[in-house]
Amino acid sequence: MPAKKVNPDLQKERNTATFNPREFSVLWAGGEEQYKEKKTLEKLFLEDPALQDDLPISYLSHKELYEHSLRKACIIGEKIRKLRADGEDGVDTYNALLGGSLGAAILKEGNPLALHYVMFVPTIMGQGTMDQQVEWLSKAWDCEIIGTYAQTELGHGTFLRGLETRADYDATTQEFVINTPSLSAYKWWPGGLGHTANHAVVVAQLYTKGEFRGLAPFIVQLRDSDTHSPMPGIDIGDIGTKLGMKGVNNGYLGLKNVRVPLNNMLMKNQQVLPDGTYVAPKNSVLTYGTMMFVRCALIRDTAQSLAKASTIATRYSAVRRQSPIDPNQPEPQIMDHTTQQLKVFPQIAKSIVFKTTGDGIWNMYNVISGEIEQGNLDRLPEMHALSCCLKAICSADATAGVETCRLSCGGHGYMDCSNFPTIYGMTTAVCTYEGENTVMLLQTARYLVKVYGQALNGEKLVPTVSYINDAVNQKKFVNFDGSLESIVKAFQFVAANKTRIAYEQIELRRKQGHGTEVAANLCGTFLTAAADLHGRAFLAQTAYTELFALSRNVSPALADVLKVVLELYLVDACLNRIGDFLRFIDLTDQDVTQLEVRLENCLKRLRPNAVTLVDSFDLHDRVLDSALGAYDGNVYEHIFESTKKNPLNKEPVNAAFHKYLKPFMKAHL
Amino acid sequence: MPAKKVNPDLQKERNTATFNPREFSVLWAGGEEQYKEKKTLEKLFLEDPALQDDLPISYLSHKELYEHSLRKACIIGEKIRKLRADGEDGVDTYNALLGGSLGAAILKEGNPLALHYVMFVPTIMGQGTMDQQVEWLSKAWDCEIIGTYAQTELGHGTFLRGLETRADYDATTQEFVINTPSLSAYKWWPGGLGHTANHAVVVAQLYTKGEFRGLAPFIVQLRDSDTHSPMPGIDIGDIGTKLGMKGVNNGYLGLKNVRVPLNNMLMKNQQVLPDGTYVAPKNSVLTYGTMMFVRCALIRDTAQSLAKASTIATRYSAVRRQSPIDPNQPEPQIMDHTTQQLKVFPQIAKSIVFKTTGDGIWNMYNVISGEIEQGNLDRLPEMHALSCCLKAICSADATAGVETCRLSCGGHGYMDCSNFPTIYGMTTAVCTYEGENTVMLLQTARYLVKVYGQALNGEKLVPTVSYINDAVNQKKFVNFDGSLESIVKAFQFVAANKTRIAYEQIELRRKQGHGTEVAANLCGTFLTAAADLHGRAFLAQTAYTELFALSRNVSPALADVLKVVLELYLVDACLNRIGDFLRFIDLTDQDVTQLEVRLENCLKRLRPNAVTLVDSFDLHDRVLDSALGAYDGNVYEHIFESTKKNPLNKEPVNAAFHKYLKPFMKAHL
């Protein structure tokens, strides 16, 4: 970390911590080996002068930012090529560079080549036949061609059957003719599609022999490999500026009678024979796998966002002094205000719990994914339901948490040099992509209502919903003693009752004469509430199990800190849903007050270790990219340095004074 | 409104509405006269081609945006000059052009001259002597000088006594010597300070005859009136890019031995005599008035933000079709999904309630302000407490509401062409400026705890907190019958109990040996929760009283709609704080379910009039500036048009392809 003198308030925090941050840093990285690998990658990428910026990108126009991003993306691509040649391009490297913190340190508004690596190549691997993989993969790996993945349309997102783009097979030429028959059929959003990719996997409704066959993926060449000019029939461009992900070059694509050879349809799962005969896929659930994979990865991303935001807010809270607590004393570090602690510390705890849950569900995904490969689909619905609601909850909570951290830094959090606006833009996007959050919760709820009916019939449910069996058998929750275990149990009881109500409300609507689907729509808000509690009960359970397990394997000093984190997380989570707790469990006003006092107490106990805990997330200053959150804590100096880079400040008098302001001021003299 | 063909789904909504939107538009504008005036101003400003943009400003760099903003600000200034010459520059005109919707239509990221009109001129009027007003005001009104207001510093915000900038009076030359003695003393944030203003009111700690005298305002010339070069001793510039308010030219200012004449201190309230004798102000509460004035105005601004966001989301929800409810039917308007209604409709209701409350509190402010002028300060603490918590609640809820509306539009809400990102940036800023929200809530809570003690002593409280008297006398809330009136009463009962708990917790800490201030800090989260409920109880009460009153004076058709709005607002507000209700009032699980079913029912009843209700906010398409929210509802066409303006799309192949991508792709061939 930098050699500059550390702000004394921050140094004091580090001197008085009760545990060794390196111990947690290694855990956070996943072990000693991963920790070292992380440091090696950071050195390789972050110390390369070609990947450093003199001018903060917030000063660039959209067009300049694109050119800047493409330049850096190509440098990263060249480095990946070299790592690959040396056999050092593991999955972790791609994760770090394309989805992870290291990638964000280099291209914080996103990489226009990312979708090439994370969607185009994997789609060919997953959906192409062996022959197709031979034909396309090496070119794609070597970046002789650059691809993207085009599915969502201007008028159609979540509901895939609604997609309008169509591919008609012409047996006479053995080609597909692909069209976007209307404006709302235009492909919209794919990263890199605007001006970067020259190929795409285009998802279209397949017709052969005049019959509709369902969706299929086609490799389409978009631009000439030499001149990069759009191919005939291709209408293509960048969709424009956005809240975040500003460097991704999201694009639109219209296709007018674009012909591609028969072999450009990816045919691992379904086939079209030369005469147009259609061979349907054996198993339509396979695509669930990819979606679950992505959602599990997103949970870890949300943990990372919160880790960044809470690191910045915690360090700033140690350095900033404001508003005396005792009027006879100087202004304290704002971290000494209980209200400030309540804003920031729960976000630290959530980062840790989301990370732990993300790791856990990742392992679960790998197990179940193995079972699926063996043809055993038993746990697929359970896993699908869980990944949907966790994606929704973690992204929503992380988004809110990032904003809470920003607002906790007052006006300074509003400046781009804090990096909060960018972190926010990247985090809130997760609420919408890869399955919009409300749709996700409804998917989970559909599963919950189904298994609730099974529980009523006396069926024994699978592990992650077995608490519904318990609640069906035991109508009243007894012995809420405030222990962490009873908070977890209470969460499950509450979740089961939210599902009960959703189930009952749907039944009621059906009895009133509505069909099941209409009844479910009328009960939409009951359903999303049930799914929300299901996810939160799972998070509480996982936090409890995993953090306890963890604390048994670390030094006593770190174990003590982890226990405070766990208690803070659970008490805060409980108070955030206290209405549901009071609704289903007999708790008095005094019980609630006790929980509130306990929350205050957790904050007080975490206070001495807060800075060291975020230090141990081990986020490089380049990853944080924040004047408020740098390791050395020289907040005001960093803010001021950032103004010196502002192009407006390069001239003492801006040309607009002479052009507009002076004539206006002198007009009536 | 535009002559283009209206989207048929939107037209259908308008055809089936049960009330006449113009009736509500007139009410919303404040009456027939104000409605006509609004239309006249819109014509004058929005039809001026010089104030229209070919290129959306999101494509500009920070520097380009500044130059663009200053150009338009000067055109607006010239028009104001003309209106003023014609005697047509009423307060409403300034409000509309500088703080309101019309100003946002022309300079949606803010106006670098705004602080000249809304802070510099009023400060001279409010704090200058008659002689000083004669000297400075005409120059300021004529814009011969452009000023700003410099108070906040890089290291100091809310706590004014912590400001470091100092002014030492030098009797030998009859000048003040002004200095920012450290980096953290630099003035930070004033709008227009960067490169626009050539004067500022600088707030500094005053020293005369070597003694500290408190804060005082000084007029300081920052830049040469002819060359605009910074004056000697002045270090000045733009603070850089931000989440929003991107066109405001917020600046920083360092002063090194800057000398200003004795008469540049604004001396209406306090004086320094030529020999350095200090004459203290008679009344230190006068500054409360301005702060209350601004906060009351902000409540109306938050209503306007929500009105914009909910208009965009409602129209989009009528046009967008997605995800069949019944699998055998086509995709419905997303507004038919109950979950979508729950996102958008409460924001419509909140716009109306915040507007109504804002108008009400504005009238209250005027009454109390008159009393203060007469020397009667009785109601000042009550009004201060109310304006603080309402500013905090309305800004926080509006911010959350804008984001809910944005997220309800899926990915398209993420694009700048939706205008949500800008509305968000402008709205969330209100949470921080003019008193950070947590600090605001703590101010209110301090008052509540004080009056709670008075109520315990049997004292009769003033009207806005008299519900605390009731609650102290009646420990149990009886007869919650679900009527709107009982929801309002219950809100007050709950608020009183939250204050009780805050009071009790502070007392407990004091008994444990903490001083009052430390005890209050430890109980910070209890205090903010009490203030939050106090404000919400006031909002509930006002909504109930004012909307009922309103509905008696309008057509039966409109009255019916307003009643649904009121019920939706109250039931939703109650469910959002259901934990507090269950904590203090005996409600069963079934009672809560009934409230939830009732909420669903309110949504269903508002559904047929939702589009017409937002139409009647009468927001000009230029004010909305949204491809998703235009009056004609041609969403996809407008989105697509916006991509055609994207500078990246002006060339089919970007230069970065030849420069970076092609060499990268061909490197290994």
C-alpha cells in the first residue's frame, strides 16, 4: 500500500484493533494460494503504466470513454493471451479480470470485450457441437473474431417466448434467413454489440418447413472482418448513455433478410437437418444450469460491491470529524455517532454474510450441477428457487447498502471522486439484468406455494424448505429467547407463515372463481413477500452456520470479531422485518426494545475493529478508486488532487466567459 | 401536446378515465390564474429555439456541459431581465425558472447562475443594511456582478461553529483580512463558484480587536470584472464531476490574506464600527427563518420529482407489454400486474400528499414567519421541528420512490433517455443539502423528547404535538377499526410511543451515569426513529384533512379519485411501518392480512384512472424529457430516435477499431 503518511485518526484505529487483518484477508481471498495469486495478478495488471489513467474517466464524453475503454480492453486481452500461452489463465483470472474487482480497477465502467469472454465463448462451448466448437472456438479464443450474445429485444425481455426475431430455414440454399420484423424486435442491450463485436450469437424463433420450432441460437457475422463495416442487412449501433456500465458499448441490432449457413445454428441440443427436418432437444432444463450459474456468481458480486462501499464509508467515518457529541469537546470522528454506526456497520456485516452465502451456494450449485449432468434433476427446482430469491435480495440490499454508505459520507459521497456513483450504477444494474428482481421473487414464490401444498398433504420437503414442514405442524412459535439460534428459527417460522398466507390468498381467489394464474397475479404482493422471507431465512441460517463454523477455525481474536459480525447481522435483519416477527410470534414492546438496545450494543462492540475489518477485505486503492476511501486516509488531500485533474481547471478563465457571460453582464451598461 | 399519433394502449386509458384531467391540473397549478401563467411561461421559454438541444447533454463532457449550461443560463437571464423590465418577474416566475420544473426542462442538470438569484441577492436583501442594499442590489439585479454564497467548507458542513475561514479586522486600514488557514477550510460546493461568479458572500469567523465574535457574512470580489481572472489571493475552481447537478459549476475557494473594506461585511444584524468595536445582533433566531423557508420549499420540490418519475413509470407501464398473466392470453400491459401497481401507484399518491403537505406547511410558515416578525417566537420551535423531519422524510421517500419507478421500467429505466438517472441525481441531493437528513431528524427528536417531558409534567402541548398529551393519558390504543381516521390516530399513538421510548432510553443512560449529550448520542437510533414517526403522523393527518377538504370542493368524479388516492396513501404508509403498529397496538395476523388485501383493492381501484391522474400533473414533455414517458406513448420510437443522436453512431466504424481493435485481432495471424 502507498508509502504516504497515514492520517493519524485512521492509524489510531489500526493500532488499537484486536485482531490481525491478514488472517481475515487470506480467508476472504479463499486461502493462502488464492491470496498470493490475487497479489500476483494485481502486480501484473495494476502496475502496468499503460493501464493507468491520468484523467478520471468521469471527465470524458461518451464517445471518448468508448475509445478509452476499447484501448484498455485490448491491452487486457493481450495480457490474457499471454497468460493463456503460458497456461496461467485459470477461471479465477477471468473472473478477476472480467467480473471482479481487478477488472473494475482497470475499467470501472465495464469492458466492451467482456461479453466476448463470458457469453460468446461459453455459449459456443455449451451449445455448439464438437465440429462447431472446432470451427469457432479457436478463432474466438484467439480473438480473431469478437463476439457477443444477442437475446433481449427492445420490446421483449424476461418472457423469452415473446421474442420476435425469427430465423426461417431455406432448404434450397441451406441457409437461415434472419429478420427483426419490427422496431420492438431489435436486439437491445448486448455488451460490445455497438461498435466492437463483429460476430454475435443471435437468439431467434426458429421456423423450418413453415413450422415454428422454438428458440435457437445462431452465429451471425455483424461486421466485415477487415473493414469492420456492418454487413448487408445489419443495422447496428450503440444504445446510448446510461446510469452506469458506461464503457460497455451496449448495442442494438436490426436484421433484414440476413442469411447464414445451416451450420451457423448451434446444434448441440437441437438440430436442423439439411432438408429442414427438425430434431428437438432431449432435455429442455439444461438452460436452467447456465442461468443458475450466473445468478450464483452475481451474489458474490453484490458482496464485493458492499465490501467496496463499506470500506470507503468506514475509513471516511474515521477521518471525518463533525458535530460535537459533548458541546465542550472537539468534533469527534463521525464514526462515534451511533447513527453513523447504524448506517455503515450493518453493510460491513452484510458484505461478509453475502460473500459467505455466495461461496456456499456456489458449492451447492456445483454439487447439484454434477447431479444434473448425471440425469438427476431432483434438486433442480429447489436450487432454482433459492438462486432466484437470493439474487433478488442480495442485489436489492447491496444497492440500498451502497447508497446508505454514500449518504453517510454527506456531500462528499455525491462527488464522483468518492467512486460511490460508479459503484452504485454497477450494483443497481444487478437488480435488473439476468432476471428482473420481481420476476425472480415470483419464480421462487411459485415454488414455495407448491411445496406448501405438499407440506399440507403431509409430504416431507427437501432441506432448504423443510422448515415449512415444521411450521405446518407447529402453529405457534414458542421460546423466542433472543438467542441467535432462536432468531434463525424465528426467521424460518415467519417465512413459512408468509408462504401460508400467500397460499391461502390464492386459494381464496380461486374459490372466488379466478383461474390459478389470475389468482396468482392478484396475490403478487403476497407472493413476493413470501419469497423475500424465504431468502432472508436462508441467509440467516447460512450466516449462523457458516460464521460459527468459520470462527472455530480461526484465532480466538478473529473469532470474537466474527461473532459480533454475526450477531449484528442477525439482530439487524430481524429488526428490519420486525413487523413480520410481531405478526406471527408473541413479542412484547419490551422484547423489541431489548433487540434495539442489543443492536446498539453490537455497533459499540464492532466500533474498535471496524477499520481493521474493512482493511482486511484487502481492496487495493485502485479497486476502491476513492478519494474518501484510500488506505492512507488523506481524504481532503485526495479530494483536492482530484480537482487539479479537472479539465475545466486547466484554464483560469473559461472561454464561455468571453463568449456568453461577459456580453450578458455588460449588456445594459 | 404533440400532434403525433398516440400509442393505442395509452389512448385507451385516457378514453376510459372517469374524471376530467383539466380539473385536477388547475388544482395542481394552484388555481386558474396560476395555470394560465404556467402555460404562458412554458410558451415563452420552451418554444424558444435557442433553449432547445439537438444533442442530449448526457453525451457532453463535463467541460462541454459547463459551457453549454452557461450559454443557456445567460439566455434565461436575459429573458428574466426583460420580464423584470416589463414588471412580470413575480416570485412564481423565479421559482419556476430556477428551482422548478420549467428550469429543469431547460437546464436539467442545474443552472450555474441559480445561486446568484436564490442566495446571493436574497442574502444582501436579508442581511445588508439599507445603504449596503443600495450599493449592491441594483448591480446584482442587473447582473453586472454575479454572486454566489460560500459557507460550507471542505472539512466542515452542518456544524457551523466548526468553520475555519476567518476574517480579522484591521482598524488601521479599515479592512477585513480573510483567510482559509488550511485545506479543510477551503470553501466547497457553492454553485457557480467554479468559473461563473465574480463575487461571493463568504461566511467567516469574525475577529475584531483580537477577540472572536462569531460568524459573519462578507461580500468578496473573486474575479476581475473585466478579465474574469481570479483576484490576488484567490484560489478558485470547479470541484469536479458529481452524481447529479452536473451543470451547476460547484466550486472551491481558498483565500489568502484577501482584504475587503469594512463596508463589505453585511451589517443588518451585527455591526463592526470603524475602530473595531463589535455590536452584537439583537436576535440570533432570525436565521432560523431562512432555513425553514428553504426546507418548506424543498418539500414541494420532492413532490415534483415524484410527480415526474411516476408520470414516466405510469405511462410506460401502460405501453409496455410483458409476461402473460394467463398463459393462453397475449402479454398484458405491465400495469395489469399487481406487483407493478404496487411499485408505481403509491408514488403517485405520495406526489399528491407531499404537494398538499408542502402547500400546507408553506402557509403555516408564512403565518409563523409573520408572528416572528412581530417578535412572537412561540411557534418557532414547533415549526422548526416539523420542517426538519418533513424535509428528511419527503426527500428520502421521494428518492426511494424515484428509484422504484426507475426499476419498474426494467432495463429501459437505466438508460439516460428515460431521464430517471437525472431525476434521481437531483432528488437524492436533497437528502444531503440544506441540512443532512439524519441531522434533521435529530433536531426534530430533540424537540420531541423535550415536549414529552413537558407532557409527563401535565403541560398542554402545542397543536402539532398535542397527540403526545393524548398518548400519555391513554396507555392503550383502543378501537382500531381500520377506518382512515383510526389509521391517522394510530399513527399519532405510535409516534407518541416512539418518543416515549427515546425519552425512556435517554433517562436510562443518564441513570447509568452518562451526561445528557452522551446519552442522546447513544440513543441516536431511537431518536431518529421517533422523529421519523412524528413526521409520518403529520403527513397522515395532513393527507386526511386536506384531501378530504379538497374532495368536498371538486366534482364528484374527481372526489372519488382523490378518496382512492388518500386511502392508498394511508394504507400503504401504515403497512410500511406495520412493525411499529403491531408493537404498540393490538392487531392480529388477520388484521394485517385485511390491510394487505385492502391495499391490493386500492391499487385495483386506481388502475383505471392512473394514466389520467398523472396526465393531470400536466408535466410538459420537455419537463419530463423521457423517451419512456412522453405524452404520445411512442416509447420504442422515442428510444430509437435517441440512439440516432448518439455521436458514436454518426460513423459506422469508430476510429478505435483501426487504432486498437484491429491490431489486437490480427496480432497472432
